Amino acid sequence: MTPPATPLTLPKAGLLRKPAEYRQVYEQGKRLRGDGFTLIYRLAPGGERPRLRISVHGVASAVRRHRIKRIIREFFRLQQHRITPAVEMIFAVRSNFRLDSPREIAEAVGRLVANRPGFYRDAGAAGTD
């Protein structure tokens, strides 16, 4: 497969940073429950790029919380070229979250959104390379 035309970086513009932004996703978004996490997303009108917010609750160890966030950011960084630009998502992690690599997260998210039109740019992009 050829590499994406855009660099695989995660600039600040790719994050939901303001409380009003992620409040809109919580209020208007669709919730998909996975094993140890919930994916809340909405299709924002006029979105230029997919955007992410990570929420980790119930994980007492700071080391584990930060590792979870790093893995989710890495998943998003690698998959953002496949996600519809208008998607704004919140990855809400619960204490029983056990996924341990960006690939495992991509597979779990792919299973959740498999029948959800509009999340990935094309239907064949739900998997990993």
C-alpha cells in the first residue's frame, strides 16, 4: 500500500481542546460501547480534519493512564487519513480497558463502526495495514 499523502503527525488542530467543543460531541454524538471503552462521535458540519479527545476514568495509576493515552493517540495518528474529516470523537476509557497496542485499538474500533456509514472514508478502511 502506498503511504498517505499527508504526513502522519498529530497537530493540535487534530484535538478537541475547548470544553465547548467536546461538550457538543457528548450532547450530539452517537455512543458505541466497546470492551473497556466508549467511542462517542459526531459528524461535524464543515470539518476539515478528524478530531480527537481522550477521557480516562477509573484508572488509578498515572503511568497506566498516560500509557493508555499514548496508545490511543498513536492509533488516531496512524488512522486519521482513513477517518472522515468531519468526525469529532471522544475516546472514553473505563478501568477495565485492556487493549495494549494501536493495532488492537484499530481492530476494536473497526468492529464498532463497521456498520456505521460516514465514520471511515471508505468501507474497506476499517482494518489495519
